[in-house]
Amino acid sequence: MKQFNELLASCNETAFDLRFTKAKNWKLAEKNRLLVGFLPIYFPREIVCAVNGLAVGIMGAGDRKQIIKGDAFYQSYICHLPRGIIEMALDDNLNHFDGFVFPAICDCVRNLSGMFKILKKGKFQRYFDYPQNFDPSIGGIFYRTEMERMVNDMFNINGVKVTVEGLNKAIKLYNRNRKLIETIYDLRQEFPWRLSAVETYYILRAGLAIPVEEHNKVLEDVIEEISNERGEPMDNIRVVVSGSFCEQPPIGLIKSIEMSGCYIVDDDFMLGPRWIQGDVASDTDDPFGALTKAYLNQSTFSSAVYDVGNPKGKRLVELAKRRNADGVIFCAASFCDPALLDRPELQKECDAAGIPHINFQFHENTGQFKVIKEQAGTFSDSIKLWA
Amino acid sequence: MANPKEAIKEKSMVIQKDMLAKQFHELSKAKELGKKVVYTFVPGNLTELILAFDMLPVYPEINALQSGMRKRSGSYIKDAEKIGFSEDVCTYVKCDIGMMLNGNVGPTGEKLPDPDLLLLSYTGCFTFMKWFENLERLYPGVEIAMLHTPYQEDGRITEEQISYMVKQLKEDVIPKMEKVSGKKLDYDRLSKMLENSVKAENLWVKILESAKNKPSPIDSYFAGVYYMGPLNTAFRGTDIAVEYYTELYNEIQERISQGLLPINPEGEIKEERFRLVIEGPPNWTNFREFWKIFYDMGAVIVASTYTKVGGLYDHGFRHEPDKPLESLSKYCMGCYTNLNLPQRIDLIEHYIKEYSADGFLINSIKSCNSFSAGQLLIMREIEQRCSIAVGFIESDLVDPRYFSYANIKNRLESYFQMLEQRKIIMQQEGVPV
Ligand code: SF4
Ligand code: SF4
């Protein structure tokens, strides 16, 4: 138990180390290693791993850093995430990173890629676009080209070429990573008291800042621990939290939801590492093709993906049912167009399926949770009463 | 005899007014006329392609801005908020949704027809995609075509990007248009339309560049948004658009020869005191009041980025009749909000120098992350590169709650005072102004 608590404490520290000490030490330990920072949400980290690199998730400064310079870069009506990231960049938190990737999720992140270019942060700054056409001969080729450009950027820095074996090996490691994460979610679905949502959060977020092999080991230890009884079951309702895929809610907010009587049985806080559903083929002669196929056919539902033909509202309802959830909490960052513009439709689908829901908005550095606690508490009570 | 000034002022305006009235009337009768209707967006639009199929385009942003100008947007936005849209999101989307919830009545008071095709070409703005997902749910079962336009991340348009877009057009968009219209694409007809586009585009560039004159005969922002209308919406590629731009160009030539300054709703400016470059869209709910603050102070906008949301013709882009799909693709990728931030800064710097501006102003729009995220860095960079007085104001496109007249007026007055003082100092130092 003591050991497990130490593991959790270490994950907590790694997850919120805004200087990315572990990743930097990893890089410095050997020549030709690369650090590539990527923003939420999904990015095929396998391609970095395959060229002796580590893809590190930059999930924002949260409530762990005072924002002074960042505010001078953004108007009040723009979400908080990019200002925290600019603050980190200007404060040298991101030194040692060789390059940065800005996955296409919204225009704030898109324009932030240009700001990094202007501020000359990193040796490359890539806005990583995703096809919204899912035909392999159209969108598939586009996606492949995006990956190849990145590989080229990295080659220009450390001269390491991607090999079929190398990329397949990386794919295997990340397949394992996703499987272990899903095992944790499955276990928590059955025994949510064994690992709190906050603990789960530390464990997953830490995985964005350490090599995947190391994270897999952490996940295995966690699974071993929670395969046995831990904690006490409570009379809580079960909820899915939706809408926090980019700017991250402060830990206090996740805690408040839990403390007000809700088990969070699924969420989209760390959507990137859980993006691909199932395994990517890891034994082909064309691993780029395998990654492409996985993106086109195995992506989860998300505000970043055009969903006609496979509406995300229905998929959220399916998820809530699969997780046996009593309700959905819509929890999006203020001024987050992608999450907030999806919300009415998602709510409508929940209504149609008879799934109760509430919603609130946050900033990553929100410090007051009283109202949220009350709201979530009332939600939990009403479901219990109604049930 | 008619007052020549009024005659000059009126003709192109009358043509445009007539064009719009006919367009909305035709739309209101679309179903009776058996015409198919395509909902699509302004930036990077495929107007020629739509018209080549004899379909009628509807641009939700235009409806939103018209609602703003007609003071309807406030209540539309509130209606959208009532059904769950957050206060925080783009108000164009909410205004459009609110308008649909209220019967989808267009600017002329006639009802707009439902779409037969939703054509999503989301150039330069991620929110367009969300907007369309919402429209798709309002019109279930309607055919949908998506044209994903890659961003100019690297500051250029690559061959791979062009081929990605052409493939989407050939294999997805055009077949869907053929299905909806019941017609095969006539490439000759499309090319003829693109020839017309080029004619109008050439004239448009001359019109924009007329603002290099000192004093400028036009205001490139407040009047510019009217001037750009036909080219950016339902008329590019038509004879009437060429006629409109020919007329407008002639009028401007006439103004130059007479030494006249830009016209405004109350007449014309008597003295050009400040030449400004503006970044960002205008506010529509209080458009006239907003404009008046400028012309009352003798401030003329000589170049603006907003008038480039429909394409950067002044930087050389032209549609190519002999390469229709390639050039439509390049067109989509070349619009202003699809440029990366360094390109946007370079463009603004170029405008400041080429158009001999005294100042650079940003109208930052609460709704629009595509424009607004990064503007404060743009401002800093421009200040450093051009040693020019920069100003910053905030408003919204169509949400009247975010237009504070007193606040904006105060800020602008201080800004103009600063410009005035700089002029005096420069004159004292013998710098030509
Ligand atoms: S929180 Fe939302 S609006 Fe902000 S950067 Fe992330 S996706 Fe974009
Ligand atoms: S975010 Fe800006 S560009 Fe996009 S729809 Fe809204 S106003 Fe238009």
C-alpha cells in the first residue's frame, strides 16, 4: 500500500511538473534523443517514439502557475489554455524541447502554432491537420503526408530514419498502453471506489511526460493494485464527464464532483492517449498505413472530428450506457467553441435517451468550487431520489 | 439636372441593391422555380461551381450579418442560447440558428428556402464545421458534402494539399452536386464563369489599390465591405458582377479625377486626416455609428484584412479557367483566415507600407477566435516592425451586448489624438507626413 501511495505521489508530481524534468532527463541521458511537445488532443506519438524521441503532452499550466505574460497575449474572451502555454514558453519551461505539434482542434491552437513560430520556440512548430475526409485514397493520403512531414522535421534534427521495425515496435508499445488504460477504466467501471477519478487522472497525465515503456509499467502496477479490494464503496451515482478534452479542469473540480457523490466512470480529460479504439496493426510492412487506417476507422468520437454519419451524441449515449452511467456532466472550458458548440446536440441526445445531465464551465485555474459542488451534489441527490 | 455627385454615388449601389433584391426574391421562389438550394460559407466558397449547376447559394454568415444590421440578431442570439448554446461561443452561429428557429426569414423579409445540399467548405475557421454539424441536425436527411481545406501551416500551399482538395472535389463534392442538381457538371460552363471571375477580380484589385492615392477615393473597410459583397458571395463568375465592378471602378476613377474623398452615409469626408490599416471584421449591429466615429474624425481606412476573407486577389491570386478545380482549391486555401500568423503579419506590414498608413488598428471580435487569437502578438510585431501607432478596440460581429459605443468612442478618440500628436512631432522634425 505504501508503495502504491508512493507511485500515486510520483504520478501526481510528474503529471504537474511544468518543467518536464523527467522528460528532459530522459533526453539528456543519451545522444540523439528528441523531445517533441504536443498539445491536446490526439497525436500519433508512435512516430516520435520510432525516431528515438519522446512525445510530451503539454496540457496547459492549469492552476499551477501564475499567468502574467500570457494574459498580455490573449483577450479576456479567449480560453485559458493557450495563455498558460505561452507563459510556459516565455518562462523557459519548454526549453530542451526540439519541436512542437499543434493538433487541429480549434483556431486558438491553430493560431498558437503561428505564435510559436514568431516567438521562435523549438526547431519546428507544426500545426498537425487531420483529414475530415475518411476515404483512404483521399483523407488517408493527406494524413500520411502530415505524419511524413513530422518525421522529416525530426530527421532534420537527429538524423534518425524511421524503419518498419522501429515503427511497428512503437505501435506495439502504444497498443499496450491503450489496452492497459482501458483495463483500468473497465475495472473502475465495476469498482469505482478502488481508484478515484483524481488518482486515475494523475496516472494518465503522468503518461504524457514519460517514455511509454515506463508508463506501461506504472499502469501494470496500478492494475495489480486495483484488482484487489481498495477503498470503500459509497452510495454514489455514476457519471460520465464530457467536454474537458483540451483545457483541463483543475484537480479541485474533479475532486468536487467526486466528493459531491459522483463516481466518474468515464471522461474525456485525457482523450488523446485513448483516441484510437482497439489495436493498431503492428506487424505490417506499412506501419504508416496502419496508423492511417486506425485514424480513419478507429477514432473515438470527438469535437475535433466531423461526425456526419456517426453522430457524437449517439456515441456519447452509447458510452454512458456501456459504462452503466446514471448521468452525464457536461464540463467544458469557458470560451471553448468546439466543446460548447457540441453541447446542445449532446444534451438533446441524452434527453432522448432519458439520461439526466447537468453542465458547467470552468477555467483551468478556477479556484472556487462551491457552486459546482452544490450543483453536482443536487444532481447526485436527485438521481438517487428519482431512482 | 441631377447632382453629379449623387449620380456617381448611386449607380453601382443601385446595381448592387438590385442584384441582392433579385437574389433573395429568386431564393424565396426557389422551390416553385425548381431550383436547388445550397447552403455554404463565404470564405473559400465555390460559387462558380454552384452556379454552374444552376443551383442557388445561401451564405449563413451573410444572413447573420444582415440580421445584425437589421437589429434582429440580439433576439436571435438569445433564442439560440435558450436552446442550450453558451454565451461564450461564436455569435454568427447563434444568430443563424436563432434566425432558423424564427422561420428563416431573410433580409428582404422573404422566407429563405430550406437547403437541398449542405456544402461545408470550412476555410480558415474551425467553428464552421461545428456550425454545419448543427445545420445538419436542423435539416435532417439533407445531402451533405464536405470540402476540408488544409491550413497554410507552412506559409504556402503545397502540391499535396492541392491534390487532396481536387480529389475531394472530384470524388465527393461534385458527384453530390450532380446528384442533387440532377445535372452533369459542364466544365465549359464552369470555365466561362471563371473567366468572368477573373474580369471582376482584376477590377476589384484596381479598386482596392485606388486607396494608395493620397487622398484615398475610397474607404477600404466600411465601404469596402459593400464593395466586396458581389465578388465574395453569389455573383462571382456572373456577367452582372463584371458589370457591377466596371461601374464601381469607373465611379472611383471619376472620384480620383475630381479629387473627391470617400463617401459615407452622410455625404463625403472633407479632409483625409488619418490613413489607417484595420485588422478584424467590423461590428454589424452598430455599423453606421461605428463608421461615423471614423469619418467624423477624417480617418480613412486605406486597407483592411477583412476584405480579404474572400481571397487575396491583390497578392496575385486569380481563378484559372483552364484549371478550374485546381484554381478553386487554391482559392479556398488562399483566403485571409487560412494564412498562418506570420503571413498575416507580413501582409499587414505590406499594407501599412504600400498604402502609406499613419496607423494600424485592430477591431478584435469576441466571437471569432479565427481572427482574434493571436491579435495581440500581431499588434506588438507590427508596432516593432513599422514604428507605427497601433490601436486596439473590442466589439462583436452581431451580439449587441458587446458593442459599447461610449467605450469604443473614447478609445478611438484617444487613439486619434495620439496620431495627431505624432503628426505634429514628425512635422516639427521635418519628417514628411
Ligand atoms: S480549450 Fe477549446 S477553445 Fe481553448 S484551445 Fe482548447 S479546444 Fe481550443
Ligand atoms: S469564428 Fe469567426 S470566422 Fe468562424 S464562423 Fe465565427 S465569426 Fe465566422
